[in-house]
Amino acid sequence: MDLFEKASATDLKNQPLAYRMRPRNLDEYIGQDHIVGPGRLLRRAIQADQLSSVIFYGPPGTGKTTLARVIANTTKSHFTSLNAVLSGVKDLREEIDGAKERLQIYGRRTILFVDEVHRWNKSQQDALLPWVENGTFILIGATTENPFFEVNPALVSRSRIFQLKPLTDENLRDICIQALSDKERGYGNLKVSFQEGALEHLIDVAKGDARSLLNALELAVETSESVDGVIVVTKEAAEESIQRKAVLYDKEGDYHFDVISAFIKSLRGSDPDAALYWLAKMVHAGEDPRFIFRRMLISACEDIGLADPNAISVVTADAQAFNMVGMPEGRYHLTHAALYLSTAPKSNSALGFFDALRGVEKESQMSEVPNHLRDASRDSEGFGHGEGYMYPHSYREHWVAQQYLPNELQGKVFYQPGNIGYEATIRDAVNRRREIQLETVDLDAFPENLTFTKKDKKREQWIQRSEQTRSQALSSIRDKVFSSFDCLRSDRVLVLNAGHGMMLWEAFRRTPEGLSAAVVRNNEDLQYIQHRCQTLEDSADKPQVYESLSEIPSDIRFEHIIGRNYLVLSKDMDKSLREIMPFCTNTSTLTLAETLPSEGTHLSDLIHEGPLKKRLREAEESIYDKSYKDKMLKAIGKYFNILETEPFRFTEERIIDSEDVRRWVHSSYAPALKADSQEEEKLLKELTSQLCAAPVSWSVSCLIIKSVILY
């Protein structure tokens, strides 16, 4: 029977528990919330039956095939499957013919599930590619190997990659409860009890593998005795039902590279405990010790370098000793080298070579070797090569300042000495010599270009400069907001007061498998963003845009909530903060960029001293609330733990026109001064004459507030 064919009640009863309990829909699917949780991209695509080609990548037992089964039960498309181990090009051609016929005659799409897709060779994968490209097939691939290494790059580029993680202990417990309570497919008709520690043992040894857990649960229940109508699973029965899993380690597989990566990063991070753990894992799995030593020899120069020049010697000596001693005693030498590297001072200054290499690669033409550095042994008489060279050993401390880099690279720094270990002792000397060295440069060889062409349209120049400054400031605010939290590709991000979408589109770029949503303040902003969304082909992939928080589905929670001027434009800060609480998880972050009007430029700052300036300052006393910042932080503190506040200030060249002045006077200054119409007109005339004559320097003050939810 095919994995995706519906079984009769009799057939189902004869199937293993792990098969019977396969989820039939998303509501029964447990785990992998980062890709199928409420609001996630994949869940939306499945529910809307708008799936595009995907590849599921993860260890055995994490739900790759199960997720494909859920899609098969949900989609209106024809669903068919192949196993890459058992199927070849002939089987694929039969599926292609069937898919073409369904599409041409009935207009029905075909979803092809290929289990263990990495097992197909290049020619088999190439045979599938054209039919995925032209839409005959929508591919769902499942693999335990990294698809970026093991699957045809062309297939990968046309698919979304979703990585499934080992299930958590909580997930496994929920799966057990589901199996024990389901009367149709599981043991819901039986009374099953577990001795203390028995169920925990099954979950612990399963190590995130649902299939392994259900197989062990089935064996434990079926082989345990019933006492007074209750099946009691003892700790001993649990231990016999699930054997401890072998260390997951394939020398040619993805996990092999992950483990050696973890080992090297632990050495680099100066964590000897972690280094020994990953070393033990490799040795236990039979990794070649020579491979481990090779990687440690690299680390000795890449990560430690001149902070401890002896590191390379120690690892080399340990490697030589290992060759003489062999295993098992050679484990002491592996350990000795790993402990030395993990506890040694660190420096990556050797990476300066690659900076130099990039400099060489970018050269538009070959750099000339300075004449005094050229080889004097061949043509010193004809061309004067080597003339002027100063022999360092003839000078005090065996050093003399002279030029060694090509003329165009004078002052370029490639080596940055660290301030730890041996390098700390040479750092000052290296820097001092550089400073003196630069004095030897012939400045006449490097004339500065100080000319420029003067434009006639001054006003357009100021406008362009102002727009550029504003653009840079907004970009800086956006970057500061997103740098305040670690954003995973599968995260859900809510943008408050999204405007035309500056923050939203950055969130959209960073969460391709998650959810980017926005709340706008008016229909104009809504239309603007929706118009931009129309350029996206995949409707399930579009950002979700709402005119109010109440429109957001109640089951969606966001890992990160961000906004610009969300509170400044709010009439009730406390209410605005309460309204976002239902959409938070217990670890949600809130990052707001709020303008502080009282700390920016005021009109009184821009005009000459005199009665008018005094009158404006009187008005500004009531217009601007100097305690607003404290009130805002106090309101946020009721619901969130404020981690950091970072002031941000930028100045731009701004041109003020008469309409700007009229708006400010009419809406703010005239009411604050209680001015009548005659006085208002006088105020307008005076301000227009002073402010609209030339560009002004205008400062804006902003506060970046980074916080996490209080629970």
C-alpha cells in the first residue's frame, strides 16, 4: 500500500502505531512551530492550497513525510509520491506523463513528493527539473542531508527550503498523550499507566525522534501486563522497549561537518568543556584523528596566531606524538592539543592576509615595486635598481623608516595586532613604526583633488542634499531597530504604524519562511503597501496588512513587534500598549523608534533675537511637553522590561516654505499664544520673512527603545 493511500479500518488496525498516528491535518500535527505555527508562511500556503515547490530537510523522525501526508490530505491537486531509493527515471517518466495529461485535459496540478530526494543522482534530478520549471509538477522533496550540498542547485533555487528540527521533550510528551487518548488509532480504549520515570525514559532516549518514540511506546504497551484492567508500563519495560540510539554521525553526511564546526567554534570561543564534548563525540563515532589534528593545526594559526606563537608548535608536537603512540592512548594527545587551543589567548590577525589579497585582486593595473626595493643583483648599473635602499641591520635596533608598499598603497593597513598575549607586547612597537613610516611618504606624489563644478540651481542642490540626509537618517533608524534583536527566518514580525512600509519590507526580507505583518493608520498607507504587494507572484508569501490590530487573527503571536512613532502619534499610550499584548509570546521583543519633539529644533531656534523669539518660546513652553520622554518610558515599563534606550539625533538642511509656516502657526503657535486673526497674520508675515529666505539647519531627536515582554 502506498504511503499516501487511505487504509481501511482493518488495514489500519494491522499497521504499526507510528503509521496509524500520522497526523491527518495541521491541527493534529505536533511540533515544528517555526514553520507550521499559526501565521507562518508554510501553514498559510497549505491552508490556501497555494503551495509552491518545497524541500523539507531534517533528521529522521522529525515529521518530513508526515507533513507531506498532511498536504496530500489538504490539497485539491493530484498528489503522488516516489521514493528515491526504490524509483528510477522510468518511474519518473510515468509520473510526468500522468501529470501532463491531468494538466492539459483537466487543468489539475500535480504535487510530486520525493522521499530521500538526495539519493537520486544528478541525471535523475536533471530529468525532474524541466517539469518543475514549467509547472507540470510542484515538488515536495524530503531529505536528511543538507540540500544545498546534496540536491541539484537548480532544483534548490526553485524551491523553498524548510529545516525541521528534532522534536522537543514537550512535543514528544504531547505525541504520547495523543496516541494514548486516540480511541480510533491509538490506545484510547485502554487504561495505560506508567511507573514513575518510565515515560520520561522513553522521551529522553528518543532524542527528538517521534517515530522511535511511538515504536517504543507500542512495544512497551503491547508487552506489559494488565493489572485490574490497567496496563502498567514499568521503568524496566520502558528501558527494554527503547534502546539508546547510536550517535548520529556520518563521516560523509551533513552532521559530520556540523560537529567539526562546533568543535572548532568551541576552541575559538575558549570553551574547553564544549571542546572536549565535541572531541569525544567525534572520537566515539570513529572520526579519523588525523582529520581532527589537521583542523586544530589550522585553528592554531587562524584563531590564535601571534597571541600565542607556541600554539602551532604544541599541536604539531601532539600530532607527531599521536603518530608514534596510536589509539587508544593517543586520545591524551588529542585532548592535550584541544585543551591548549581552547585555553590559549586568541587573535585572528592572520586574516590580514585576505585583506591584502582583496587589495591585490582589486588592482586595476600591476603595482610598481619601488625602485629601492628592486633586485640590485641584475641591473643596478643600467636602471639603478636597489639604489637608495637602507639596510635595516646597519641601524639601531635593526630598523629604519623607509617605504615598503607601492606608492598607491602607502598608509594601507592589513595587519591589526591584537591586545592579548604575545601580540600585546609588540602592538605599540608596530603602531609606532607605522606612524614614523608614513612620514617617509612623498606627499607630492599624492596630490589631492580639491576642485569641483559649481551648479547654478542652488535650491535644487539643497533639496537633493536634504532628501539624501533624511534618507540616510531613516535608513539608520531602520538598521538600529533591526539590530536590536536576533531575527530568525521563520519569525513573525509585526510592524506598528507602518506608513509606506520602510520597516515592513525589511521585516519581509528577513522572515521569508515566517510572517511579516503591518498595521497602518489610514487607507492611503494601506493602498500604497497593497499596490507594492501586487508585484509578488505568490499570494501566500505576501505581507499581511491591517488597518487596525483588531483585524489580526486571534491565534497569531509575534516574536518581534516594532514601530516608528507608534506612541508619539497615540492619544492614549497605555491603551496602545495594552492593545498589542494579546499578540505577544512569552519571549516577545518590542522595539520602538520614537521622535522626541521637545528635544529637536523649534522655530524659536531659527530666528533672530528679539520680541518675536521671546513670544515663540512662550508658546513652545505649552506646545512641547518636556516630561513626555519619562511618561513614555513609564508606560512601556508597565508591560515590558526596558533593556536599553539609545538616543539618535540627525541634522538636515531643510527648506521651509510659506505653507509650512502657515500650518505651524495655525495648528500650534496661534492657539498657544491665544492670538486673534490680526495677530496671527502678523506672526505669519514675520516668520515667513525670516524662515523662507534660505535653507535652515534642522535637528531631529529620536529615542530607540529596546524591551522584552514582562510575564
